[in-house]
Amino acid sequence: MVVANGYFWTAPITALVAVIAAVYYIRWIHRQDRGTEAMIKIQNAVKEGSLAFIKRQYSTIGIIGAVIAGILFLAIDLTRYGGKPYTLIAFLIGVTTSLIAGAVAMIVAADTNARSTEGARRSKNDALVTAFRGGLVMGLLVVSLSLLGISVLYFVYSNWRSTAVPAPQDIIGFAFGASFAALFAQLGGGIYTKAADVGADLVGKVEAGIPEDDPRNPAVIADNVGDAVGDCAGRGADLFESITGENIGGMIVGLTFYLSLTSLGINEKVAVNFIIFPLVARGWGLMVTLLASFFVRLDESEEDPMTPLRKAYNINVIGAVIVFGILIYTMLARPLGDQYGSMALFGFMFGAALLGLFLAWVIMAITDYYTNYHYRPVKSIAEASKTGAATNIITGLSVGMESTAIPTLMIIVAIMGSFIFGERYGALYGSKFAGEGSLISNPVLWGVYASTIATMAMLSVTGMILAMDGYGPIADQAGGVAEMADVGEDVRRTMEALDAVGNTTKALAKGYGMASAGLAALLLFQAYLEDLSREAKGLYGEGHIEVNITNPHILMGALVGAMLPFIFTAMSLGAVGRAAKGMIEEVRRQFREIPGILEGTEDPDYGKCVDVSTKSALREMIIPSLLVTITPVLVGIIFGAVAVAAFIIGATFSGIMLGFTLNNSGGAWDNAKKLIEAGQFGGKGSEAHKAAVVGDTVGDPAKDTSGPSIHVLVKLINTVALVFIPVFIYFDKSFNISDLFDKLGL
Amino acid sequence: MVVANGYFWTAPITALVAVIAAVYYIRWIHRQDRGTEAMIKIQNAVKEGSLAFIKRQYSTIGIIGAVIAGILFLAIDLTRYGGKPYTLIAFLIGVTTSLIAGAVAMIVAADTNARSTEGARRSKNDALVTAFRGGLVMGLLVVSLSLLGISVLYFVYSNWRSTAVPAPQDIIGFAFGASFAALFAQLGGGIYTKAADVGADLVGKVEAGIPEDDPRNPAVIADNVGDAVGDCAGRGADLFESITGENIGGMIVGLTFYLSLTSLGINEKVAVNFIIFPLVARGWGLMVTLLASFFVRLDESEEDPMTPLRKAYNINVIGAVIVFGILIYTMLARPLGDQYGSMALFGFMFGAALLGLFLAWVIMAITDYYTNYHYRPVKSIAEASKTGAATNIITGLSVGMESTAIPTLMIIVAIMGSFIFGERYGALYGSKFAGEGSLISNPVLWGVYASTIATMAMLSVTGMILAMDGYGPIADQAGGVAEMADVGEDVRRTMEALDAVGNTTKALAKGYGMASAGLAALLLFQAYLEDLSREAKGLYGEGHIEVNITNPHILMGALVGAMLPFIFTAMSLGAVGRAAKGMIEEVRRQFREIPGILEGTEDPDYGKCVDVSTKSALREMIIPSLLVTITPVLVGIIFGAVAVAAFIIGATFSGIMLGFTLNNSGGAWDNAKKLIEAGQFGGKGSEAHKAAVVGDTVGDPAKDTSGPSIHVLVKLINTVALVFIPVFIYFDKSFNISDLFDKLGL
């Protein structure tokens, strides 16, 4: 059996190159100066807090993960693999890899913050480059560890099992592990960061009247730790899951091609390209990101720090276009199309890739439009603040909901466009090559693969997005260090400018995260159908499984799905409220019991606040996470495997809408406040400002906890469904409502 | 051809009885004393304002309606009926009937308000009964006019066309007309009422510091008009649409049975029962409502005014159980089942009816739980207000989202339960009767009909719900009259108690409205599929049409659908914001330019405020309404008729979630404020109270404009789709993406 060829090996090799580059950057960061003693002290406190959270969070995840691993072994490995622990091992490796990437990202963020502040004492460029490289470490590690994990597992399992054909579906446990870790990381991190943030703001800024990031605020370290916990570890795990799911999903979809092509006599070494293409494209895409990252540099200190980041991103997109062009031609079009028109094959697949990259680019522009205060939406919120908090909130909700329109339409354009390309030209090629009615003249087959290529292309810039996203919390922390260590007005102002850019990149990364989650979910949905079809061996009809929503048994699955993101959001919003309450009480207690704090004569107990946030985040993350993990399984058992497909669609679509709404409302509220603070609509301290603060506080959990957790949700339900296919089939075979009625004598 | 039998005639007759009863109650109300001169003056102002709004709104609707009628004639009547204006006429009658019901309800509300206040000077019971009878007029008229319109049109058209079989699908224009009128009435009314409310509150209460309903407030009349415009005319049109859609949808589903049964040799006079059953059940259900309404009466003046309303509702539910039992047995089970077990047939259909009524009952209980301040959710919002407006908003959103869970699960239980009953026992009966493989041994056919019966049963209490809902704004206005006309503390307190009950009934009606809209939409979805299948004559495959969402062409329809309620809500929330701004400016202008107002020496210009609200409501309602009307048509033209089915489901499910969230968040915020005003968590004037006022103001457009408009949306898209079936088929036949590529030479 051929599971790989020469192309394949470039995937783990490029991944290793990226790991080496990440290590290089870590060492480079460590070589930078940490600045004054005050700065070092703060940095240490943030790092300690981060480590404390990681340690506790990872133990919790470990315990729950062990239970789930046990269930996986019993439910899947015993039935599907005769007791060989494929799923168990893949799951554990998935969890571990994702957590390692997140932990390293957080620690690097903590290591980088003061060094970026120190860099600002030399030049804006030094501060920017230092912070960006800290973020880049995350971007490189997340993508490369996912890629390494997948390629090693795929190769080892395929050889270990020695099945007749490659079996990418065997490593789906890895994607489930990544999803599982991501949910806990994103939700726990989101609760942590917002509990700390709200606590620090409400008691410190509002009640005690001390400025942001003031060292007298007991929650200040927890707040800074929170930035890394939520934005680094959280978003890192989110996108780790996206690319992992997309890779494995793409491989499962590719397997269908492999089977069709080899049955037509095509050489296995060529056919396998369709399976390994996602891995190879990911690896070379990562190399492009590495190259593009060299362009992050400020030539003049007066320049907008967003400019070099935008430049690097654009270069990355162009590079990705080239990489996709080369790989599609050499791996897919040329070897298949020699006699039957390789250019036609190349044309439509490359068109699909362009659509995916165009989507990535548009989503960023739209997110910017809805959350940047240069444009109409944020301005309208700021203006509405003049008539009070209520109109601020109403307008913000309206803006968030409105922001679903263009991303949704663009997702439709990308998916439909690529699908139609594939349907038409793939099928034309297929019938020329193997005759009408042959397997590979099926338009749907090609349509799905073209959509897969669009999804892969969109996700090929993930490394850069993550680097920009990871830059955000580092700049935020560095700003905190500048504030607390009192390093002078100039440095503070530089860091404020960098922090503002970080807010933009964080917002953009969320828009990208939501759109890519939607695409990854739809790809996993196809993978679910194809895998289910192969496993069920005709139980749900021959050929492609149909998900016919005129059947209420199936339709109700979609209704449960549509409900899930709402319930989950209700829980995550409620969790932040409860966790923040605990933090508020702790900060109030410290101010009350340690009177020296506010005079600056006594140090507050930072550790206690870190502890409060940690504990409540861990407590609150468990039930929503289990809800999301268990619901797909219950739907499968009660309504059947096909209803799970409808469930996935219901949850994905409702999740996309709610996710965009929460992310963009939150981002817009944030920047409406900043716009007013910049002096518009009454300026700082006005009634409008007070109203905008309310909006910002509402937006915080929306954009940093609930919204991003929905990204994870829509992928997690897919990986759960993929893993539990054997269980669903078992119940569909053995359980029937009619039998139940018969038994009851009705 | 047999289109009706003896049962049929009871439908228009019971409808006429209800109309006569409504006229009787109108005359009874007019006979009541209008009270002091001050009261009469206020009543006249409210009535004038209501009439002014109706006149203007109806002209706008008339103009747009005429355009749409023209389009319908060209697009549908010319192609489907060879130029005979069936759809045109049905549409116009639908619009007119719905508007008449709404207008009468509003005028009666205005006529009743002062009379209820005057009643309060005698006894609480007199006030309650007067206000309730005002609401009852709406309940009776809405249901009976819908029923009259449908039965007359159905009978006339069926005879006019003299087709071989009854043709309920010919009158779908009536349902579309009702949807169209409902959207404008609910959205326009919702914008009007909230613009007036927010304007009156923000400038009058907050800025000028005068109490609610103070005659010095220029917006006070507009505010009181708004109650009738939004809650009477709006909800009336909403439920007019629900029952109309449900009736016609049920008849279209019944037609499938008629065709199957007659092809098996069953007498047409019996088979037609399946078509006319919804009409007959609706008519007798209305009689039950009429009877149950006699039980609204307070025995002791100390009693909670909610008690008699709840009693009447429960009696209505029990009566509906009996009516359904009798009608199912005599019309459906006995004539069909004589030799093959009529009790089995009766049993499952009656079981389905019980599930529907149970759903109606549970939805009310759940809505009460989430919006009444005796329970945990509202208390948690009130408590969160202690830490400010932001936590109030977060908790309120969380509560609203959480409130989607149980209603959704209950909808699933009702639909799945009835469907499974139908599948099993109907199919058993069918194969005994006509052999395996015969048309009526198809389980899906019976399942769908059983779900239809559940939906009909749920909607059979609509008259009572509307009476309770219509009572709300009357009590609200009557409270306003008591406040403005200064009739003494006792009367004021009585009216406050009645008004509080009115808030509860309004909230319950919204919960019921959303759930019934969801069920009606799902029924119309089935009707769409069955009608499409008949019209398309095999274009989408033989037999039942499948809506297979694994096909991206269809799946993307669902994605557009999921987006629509979000965009629509963004627009409606934005509209309220803009309209309120205009009102705020007008009230401020009057205070500034007429200094005598606040001293009470000069009368404010009430008319100008009414005018401002009217104009902005009419301006703002047009674009969102057109969006919702055009989108299904575009989806059909671009993606095809089957994608429209997926679109409907996407919009319905996303709409259900968003609708429950907006309605229940709004209701909960409202009552959290009331709970604090009752002295809890700091009481009136505290910081918590200020925060709760913010929540209440956010909740106002959520629960009175956006949420209820979503009820209308989910039905409207169905009726649009049903009407435009010939257009979709035309495009599906004549347009093909491949041809386009060919033409472009690609």
C-alpha cells in the first residue's frame, strides 16, 4: 500500500523548519534586554500568574481528558479497531500538542512583554519587532505542531494498520483532541481574562478611581495574565483546531478521490496526492509565512505600526497564491491531466484557491470596517452613546447583527464558486478521462474537492494571522509594564500606539477565526458524510448519503443544532458574570482590609486575584464544555447518524451568525469607547463616555469569551461526530422506535 | 367535484357568530360611561392619534400592496391561471381583512381605555371586564375574519375554477396578503411604539424629571397610541397571519390525503374532510373561546386579576381538547376507520392534538418563568443591576438565550411525538386498509398530517391569547388615562394592578406568538414541498421532494436563511434608534420653545409628536419589509426551488432562537426593573435602578419591535415561497449555470 510519496515528506520537513525558526526566535527574545528592575518584577509576576493558570488548567483538562480517552477506547477502539488504541492515542496526542503550543505561546508572551517595552525605549521599530516575534512564535508553533502531529500519525497509523488503502479517518481522534483542548482553552481562558478584566475595571477604575494598569490594583496582574490566557492560548488553540480539522477533513475527502482514481487504474503514487495535498500545502504555506514575517519592520518611527503588519499579510497572501499555483499544478493537475487537459484541471482548482484567499482577504477588510473607528458603524455607536447606555447597546447589537451579512455572502461566494468550478470542469475532465457515468465524472465529487481547496487556501495564511493575533496581548502586556514600571511618557505613548494596533489585529483574527471555523466545519461535515457512507456500508442508502430535511427525524436534529450556540452562549456569558462577581468581591476585600494599598505603601496580593480568576474559570468551563461534547452524541443516539449531519449544519449556521454578531459588536463597542476617549462626542469623562464604558464592558465577554468559544464549538461538534460514527451506526442498527412501541404493547 | 360538505358550512357560520359577538361587545363598550371630561379629552386624543396613524400607515401599505399585487398578477396569475386574477384578488382580500381586523382592534382599544378607567371607579371587576372585552373584540375578529376569508375564497375559487379536485393552493395569495399586512403592521407599529416610548421616557422622565404618563409630556399621547399600534394591531396581524398560514397550509397538506383517498375509491365527501378539517376545527375552537371568555370575572375585589384570565385560558384549553376529540372522531376517524379500527385512528390523531395543546400550555408556563419576577431569571438580572448597567445587560442577554432551550425542546417533542404517532399508526391503518405499498400506507404522509393536527390544536386557543394580549394595551392606556386625568389614588392603584397583569399577558402572548409562528412555518414548509411537488410534475424527482443539504446549491439556501433574521433584526433595532432620535429631538424642542409646558400653563403639541412617530415608523418599515419579501424570491431564482425549502428552514430555526431571545430578554429586563421598583435590590432611585432602566430601554425594541417582527418574518417567507412556486419552476427549467459558462465560452 502506498500512503505517501516524495511530496509528503516535505510536510514534516517544513514543519520542522518552522519549529526550528520558532526556537530561534525564542532564543532571540531571551537575548533581548529585560529593562529596569521594576519591569523585571512585573514581568515575573505575569509569568508566574500565567504558569500558575496553565498548571491548574492543564490538570483539569488532563483529568477530564483521561475520562474521555477512556470512553473513546471503549466506544470506538474496541468496536472499530478490535481494541487497538488508535483513537485513544491520537486523541491524547491531539490534546497534548494543542496544549503545548498554547503553553509555549503564553510563556513566550510573558517573556516578551517587558522586552518589547524595553525595545520602545530604543525605538518604535524595536518594540514592534520584539512583540511581533513573540506572536510569530505562536503562529509558527501552532501550525507546525498540528502539521507534525498529523503527518506522523497518518504515516505511522497507515503503516501500523497495514490496511489496503490509506486511512486518514483513523487519526480523527487527533482532531477531536485538538477540539477538546481548544474548547477548554478558549472558554476557560475567555472566562479568566474577562473576570479579571471586569473585576479590575469595575472596582479599580470605576470605584477606586485609579487608572488602567495601575500597580495598586490587586487585579492588575490577573488582568495582564488574562490577555495571554485568552488571546494567546485561546486563539492559538482555536486555530490549531481549525487547521487540524481542515487538514484531516481534507484528507478524508481526498480518500474518496484516491479510491476512485486507483479503481480506474491510476498509479497509487499519483492518486495519493489527493490525500496528502492538504499537508503539503500547509507546510509550504508556513514557509511563505516565515518569509513574509521578515517584512515586519518600521522604517521611520512616525509610521503607523499597522502598515508593516498589513504589508507582511499581503505578501503572505501573494506568496500563498504562488505556492498553491505550483502545488496544484505539480501534484494534482499535471500528473492526472497529461492527456486530457491539465490546464483545465489546474484552472478550476487554482480558481478555487484564489476564491479562498480572496475570502480571507475580504473577511479582514469587513471586520476592519465594522470594528475600526474610522468607519460608519463604530461612529454610529459612539454617537448613540450621547443619548445614554441604552442607545449605545441597541446600536452595538444592531451593528453586530448587520456585520453577519457580507461575511456570510462571501462564504457563499467562495463555497459556491469553487463548487461550481469543480462540478463543471472536474466532471468534464472525468468523463473525458474515464467516460460518462464513471466514478470520477461525478460532479459532486469534484465540487466538494474544489471547495476543500478553497478552504485550504483560506487557512494557508493562518500562521501570519496568529502571529498578528499573538502580537496583540504582548503589546497589551507591554503597555501594562510601561504603565506600572513608570518608564516615562514617551515609551508609554509608543506602547499605546502599538497596543491600539494590537486591538485591531486581535479583532481581525477573530473575524478570520469565525470565517475559517465556518469553512472548516463545512469541510468536516463533508468528511463526516463520506466517512459515514464508507463505514455504514449501505445502511443509509447506496452512494453519497442524503440528508433530507423534509424528514422530521432529521430536521429536528437541525433544530437542536440551531439551539446549541444560543444555550452555550447563555452559559458562557453567565459564567463570566459569576466569575467577575467573585473577582469584584476579592478586589473590594483587599482595598478594605489592606488600607495601605491605595496610598501605595503596601503591595496588594496579586496572587490571590490570579487564584480567584483561575479557580472560577476552571469551575465554570466544565459544564458548557461537556454540554457541547455530549449533545452531538445524544443527537446521534436518539435521532440517528443522518440527523447528526443536520445537527451539524444547524449549529454551524446559527453559530456563524451568533459568532460574528458577538465578536463584531464587542469590537465595535470597544472602539466606540476609544473614539470617545480620543475626544469625539464629548470625550473622556462625558456622559457619552460613561455610556460607552457600559457598552465596552458588555462587549468584553461577547468578543473575548462567548464569540471565540463559538468558533471552537462549530468544529468540535464535527470532530465529535466523526469520532462517534461507529456508535451512531450501532444504535441505528439496533434501536428502532417501532420496536419500542411493540415492546410496550402499543 | 366535491369541495365541501355539511361540516364545512359550520366554519363560516361559527365565524359569523363570532363576528356578531364582537359587534355585540363593541356596542356594549360604547354603552359604558366614559367618565369625566378630562378622561374624555384624553381618550379622544388617543383615538385621534390612532386614527391618524392608521390612515397614514394604511395608505403606505396600500401603495406598496398595489405594486406587489401587480407583480403577483404578472408573475403568477398570467402563468399559472391564464390571466385569471386569483392570486391578485386573494392577496388584496388578505391584506384588507388583516388590516380591518387590526384597525377595529385599535379603535376599540381607544374606545375602551377611559371606560375601563371609569369602571375602576366602580370596582376592579368592572375595570377588568371592560378592558378584557375590548381585547376580546380583537381576539374574535382576528380569528373570525381570517376564517371567513379563507372559507369564502376556498369555496368560491374551487367552484369558479371548476378544477377536477379542490384547490386550496389557489387561495395562498390570501395568506401572503395576511403576511404582507402583518409585517408592515408589526414592524411599523413596533417602531412607532418604541420611538414614542423611548422619546417620552428619555426626555420626559430622565431629563425633565416628570413622571410616567404626565400630561405635560408632549410624547405622552404618542406613547399611548403606540401601545395600541404595536400590541393590538401588531400582535393581531401577527396571529392573523399565523392562523391563516396554518389553515391554508393544513388544507394544502390535506389535499394530498384527499388525492390518495379518492384514488382508493373513498367517497369524495369523506375525503374532503381532510382538507376542511382545519377550518372546522378553527371555527368550533372559536366558539369555545367565546364560552370561556364568560369566566373572566373577579369575584372579590382583592383577588389577583391574573387569576380569572388564567382560569378562562385553562377552560379554553380543556374545551379545545373536547372539540378536537369530537371533530377528529366524527370527521376523520369514524368515516375512514369503520372496518379497520377507527379507535386507532382516533387515538393517534387525538394524541397529536393533545401534544399541541400541551405545547401551548408549556410555552406559556416557560415564558412566565423567564419573564416573571417571582422566579430565578428575572431576579438574577435585578441582582446583577447592583454592579451596574453592563452586568444587567450581560445577564439579560444570557437569560434570553437560555430561554430558547425548553421551548425548542418542547417544539421538538410536539412535532416528533405527533409525527411518530402518525408514522406508526397511520401507516398501520393504511396498509390494513389498502395494502402495503399503497399511497396511504406511506408513514411520512400520516406523520405530516399528525404534526398538522398538533399545530392546529396549538393554534386553537389563539382567540383567547389575543383577547388577553389585547387587554394589555387597553389596561396600559387606561392606566395612562387614570394618571393624566387625575382620578384619584384608588383608581390609579387599581389600574396599576391591571396594567401589571397586562404586561404579563403581553409577554405570554409573545411567547405563544413565537412558538406558533415556528409551528406554522414548519407546516407551511410541508405545504410548500407538497405544492411544489404537484406543480413541478417530476422536475425535482418523483414522489416527495427531497431537500438534500449535502448539495451545496441547496445548503447555501439555508445559510442565507440563517442570516436573514439577524440582518432584519439589525435593521429593526437600527430603525427604532433612528426614530427615537427624531422623537427625542421633537420633545426637547417643545420643552425649549414652549416654556409654559413644564409649568403646566400651556398644552404641549401632542399631535406633532404623533406625527413624528408616524412618519418615521412608516419611513423605516419599508426597506426591512422589502428585504424579507424579496430575499426568498431571489433565493429561488438564483439557487432554485429546492434551495428555497432549505432557506425556509434556515430562517425559521435561526428566527426561532433570535425571537425567543429578544422577546424574553426584553420581558425579563422590564420586570427586573419593576422588581427593583418594588423595593428589592436597592429600590427606586438606587444605582441598581438606574442600571435596570438601561436594561429596560434596551429590552423595549427587542421585545416590542424586533422579536415580534421575527414571528412575522418566519411565516412571510413561507407564503412568499408558496406564491412564487411557478416563478421558481420557470427559472429552474430555463436557467442553468452550465449554459451560462457555455455562452461565455468557458
